[in-house]
Amino acid sequence: MLAAIITLQTQENASQNLIIQRPPSGLSLQGRISIPGDKSISHRALMLGAIAEGETEIQGLLLGEDPRSTAHCFQALGAEISELNTQLVRVKGIGLGNFQEPMDVLNAGNSGTTIRLMLGLLASHPGRFFTVTGDDSLRSRPMSRVVKPLQQMSAEIWGRKGNTLAPLAVQGQALKPIHYHSPIASAQVKSCILLAGLNTEGKTTVTEPALSRDHSERMLKAFGAELSIDPETNSVTVTGNAKLYGQKVVVPGDISSAAFWLVAGSIVPGSELVVENVGVNPTRTGILEALAMMGADIQLENQREVAGEPVADVRVRSSQLKSCTIAGDIIPRLIDEIPILAVAATFAEGTTIIRDAAELRVKESDRITAMAQQLNKMGAKVTELPDGMEIVGGTALVGAEVDSHTDHRIGMSLAIAALNANGTTTIHRAEAAAISYPNFTSTLVEVCR
Ligand code: S3P
């Protein structure tokens, strides 16, 4: 069988076109794939390392643009962080409450996790002033979800549109503890408040309507924070005036990055892939449940626990997928995988419905509009819903000129769709993949060989 021809073209403005030419006879994907470190865990390892006492050693950190943004911000706040160019990164912490006032604006780039989690730490540093911003996408994303609860803790934060958009200015204060009932299941909101609670006298609690990823809770405990969890009510309480101590962190592979290969292996006939070292924390495995509902042939092998996080190798063999409905409490456990699930649904028999996912509209792009527009250019039948999508499966896709909307997960999802589309697909602004998956294209070439 012929391989796909995959080319990366750099434009004059430095943006990249990823061109995928599928051979007329089709493809089959084979191989063992190692994926980059988990983005959520990477951010938290850098942040907790920075506010801990002593040294933190991070193995397997994601060397993508987003963790680089976190590293730059925390270096400006006083932490010493070794170069982000090897699999082992060292952080020399400054101890909780010891941020220096940065000389310049803290730039979180494209990263919602960086800005929102960092805001909780900045707001609880009395007597110090900080300014934070991000790129075009981040400056249009809602910050009120963290600014409001922080204000309830008596934080002082100013910004555009009634203090809801970055750039934001923060005058650090001694905060007071609250019990915050979050209206959304968001790990960024939960983590922001818990981090603010670390340097606040008393007990700070967050209750969320459904369980979001719990990496902060796991890592805070490992670093020595006093934390109690009530699974009945989805509540977490942190005790203030905490002391954190540097740790050895091992970052598992990112299930959100594995998801591209799990869908690719499912939809491209005759494929068999093994994705190695995938983090399978139950607050993240909604994608495995959704693909199982769709009849995917996926097995977890070599299941183990690495530094407090469950890990497995995941084998996928191609199969005819069928439609399903994805809604309710599963949504926070697969929120970042919905773009690639939309691709899977395009090749499934029947009509897939995705609901309760309005959060997708305020991610790095409006992911509902982005996926509907771009997949429809390839001949798919995707209808936008206010809080999701309706996808009529079984339409043959054809190559087209599509665009990432500068969103990493949109660009990579379209590349996987292209593997099963007749002809040639060009993905514009494909460089966005570097946010979470710097070597995505080389792995794509490898599995298509
Ligand atoms: C993240 C939480 C999620 C997710 C994002 C990373 C985190 O966002 O979409 O990619 O690391 O806490 P929300 O908390 O806004 O749902």
C-alpha cells in the first residue's frame, strides 16, 4: 500500500500549511507511538515547583508552547527553571508567598491554564502588583469565571470589559477563605481558587457541578498541602498557610494527544497502533468511554501507576464506528477531545449528537463553529447546536483547503480527517499544533509509512 504524502510548507508570514495527500488506494496506519507529556500536569508541575521550597525534578514535561509560557511567567516571578529542551527539567522553588514583582507584563501566550491558575497565586500575594496578558485568542477568553470568585475572597483585579478580559492588573492582597460553588465544571476555576487558598488563612472550598480533572488535587497532596476531598458533593478543601516541598514529578503522556491516534487508528481501515505511556486518570478518560460507545476496538495494556497518576499503553485496531450521544457529566472528562470525536462521528454510521458542551465556544477558538465550518468544507454534515453539534456520519470526505483557526486541537483533528479524505487536504496555520504537540507532523509521517 502506498504511503500518504505529507508536506509542511512555511509561508512568508511564518505560518505553516500542512498538506496531506492520501493515495487513491487508501492508507493503513501501523506502529508504536510515543506521545508528548500531559499539558495539564506539565503546567501544574512547573507552578507547584515554583512555589515549593527546594528543588522539583520534572521528567517527561511537555516541551510545547503552553508550558513554555508558564515557565517564562514563573521565572519572571523569581523561580529558577532549567532550559525546556530536555526530558528532565529542574525547578528551584521560592517558597509560597515569595513572588518577586516582575519587571514586565506576565505573558501567558495562548494558555488559559497558565493565566487562570496563576491569577489565584498572584491575587494572594499581599503588597505586590502584577499585570498579565496573552495572545489574541487568550485576550478574548472569559476571565470573569476566576475574577469573580477571587473578588469574593477580596482580591483586587482590574481589566477590560468590567474586569473580565485580559490584560488584567492584580494588586495582591491577604485574601479571606470562601466556599465557592462554581457554576461550571472547570479544572481551571477549581485550581485557581485552591491555589489562592494556599496562601490564605483558613479553609477554602470549591464545589463543582460535575467532576473536572483532578491533577491539581493529586499534585498538591504530593507536594505536602493539606487537602480534603468529598466525592459525594464534588468538593475540595485546601488549608491555608500551606508549605509545599519540591518533589520528583513524572509526567505521563497526554491522553488528549493520544486521542488523535485512537481516532485515526479507528477510522483508517486496516490500521493497528499502540500509543505508549498514556495517562488514564479517570477524570480524563471520557474519550475512551465515548469511543467504546461508538464500537471502537481499543484495549488498555500494561496498566500501571506512575508518580500518583494511572498510566497504560493503548492499542487500537480499525473498526466500523457507530453513532452515539455524548452529553451530561461525561463532557468535562472529554472536553478537549470533542474536536477529534467530531471527526470520528463523521465516519460513524448514524447521527451523533454532542450536547452540554457550550464551553467549547470559549476555548482557544470557538470549537463548535470551527469544526462545523472546516469539516463541512470536506463534505461532512455537521450542524452547530448552541451547546454542541449534530453530525450525520457516513459521508465520504474529500480533500479541501481548511484552517486551524489558530487552535492546536482543530488543526490536528483536521489532519486526522484528511487521512480518510479522497485527494489532497491543506491545513492552513497548522503551526498551532506546537502548543500541545510539537512533533505531531513527524509522528503523522511515521504512522503513515
Ligand atoms: C485544563 C482544564 C480544561 C481544559 C484545558 C486544560 C486544565 O479547561 O479544557 O485544556 O489544565 O486545568 P476548563 O477548566 O476551562 O474546562
